[in-house]
Amino acid sequence: MANNLLGKGLSSLTLFESKKFKEMSKKHGKSIKNDMKEELKVPVTEQDQGLETGKIETESNHNDQESEGKETGSTPEVAMEAQLQMKIDELNDKYLRLYSEFDNYRRRTSKERIELGKIASAEIITELLPVLDDFERAIKSVTDSQDCNAVKEGVNLIYNKFKGILEKKGVKVIEAIGQDFNTDFHEAITYIPATGDELKNKIVDELEKGYLLGDKVIRFSKVVIGQ
């Protein structure tokens, strides 16, 4: 019986100790878990705080730039329009300057051309005045002289003198009689029947002489054509 009581006592003690051990284990387990949680917490250093702050600032700047880009989206178009307007103004200015210079050049050359024409006319007239003097002397001699041969000779001298002045200025007579008809130099007044085949489309008579000044026709020859 004593043994039975001892056994019950031991078993009771064992149950009590077992409960106590479980409670202590639970408390101890919670404390271990809490300690582990505290150890697992990563301490935030100043360097980590700086990196985190820089990241936030970078994102903020990027967002600001995007918002500014959206607000000023038309700025490149405005700049391009202003640049084109400047180019247009520059071209207009150049055009006005060139037009003004050309207008001045045109007026100057026109004035110079008129002056040159006057000078050329004065030179020719100056050289022709002696011919006029010769004609006046010939008229006086005709009235006072009865010698027709002398008058004829005087007229021929005046004619040759006048012709020499014109040739010196570049005036040449256009050949006509016996030449092929050429519309570049001749003007047909009328057509007559040709006396032979060799005179067909040839100039058979000249009513008025033509002249060249250099290589330019200043008067066409008025001619009669055989056909």
C-alpha cells in the first residue's frame, strides 16, 4: 500500500513537473522568438539613409522634368518658328539691298549710255564739219566759175572725203548688184524677169545702198530681183 501511495505521489509530481516544464518552455520559446526577431532587424545606417534620400530626390527630379516637358511641349516649335522668321527677314533684307543696288546700277548705266551717245555724236559731227565747209566752198565756186570739170572734180573730192570719214568710223557699203539675194542684208523692192538663168534670184539693180556699222546692218539695201 505504501508502495502504491509512493507511486501515486511520484506520478502526481511527474505531472506537475511536466506542466511546469511546458509553461516554462512556452515562455522561454516566446523569449527566443522575440530575441530572434530583434536580431533579424537590419539596423539603418546613415549611408543607407543617404541612398534612400538620393533615390527619392532623383525620382522627384525626374517627375519634375516630365511635368516641365509636358507644360513646355510647344517650346521647340516656337523656337523653330522664330528661327524661320529670322531667316525670312534676313532674305528680305538681302533682296531689298540687291534691288536697290540694281536700280542704282540701271540708272547709272542709263545715264552713262546717254552721255556716251552724246560724246559719239559730238565726235562724228566734229569730223563732218569740214565736209560741210567744203560744200559751202563748192557752192560759191559753182556760182563764180564756168568750168564744169572743176566743179565736178571738187564734188568728187568732197564725196571721197566724206566717205573716208565714214569708213574710219567703221561704216561699210553692202555689196548688192550681181549678188545672191539675202534677206539678212537686202530688201526686195520689186521683181523683174531675168534675161538669163544666171540672173535668176540675183540682184539686178540697186535703188538705195545699204550700210554696215561693223558687223551690224544699219540700213538694208533696196534692190530689184531677177526671176
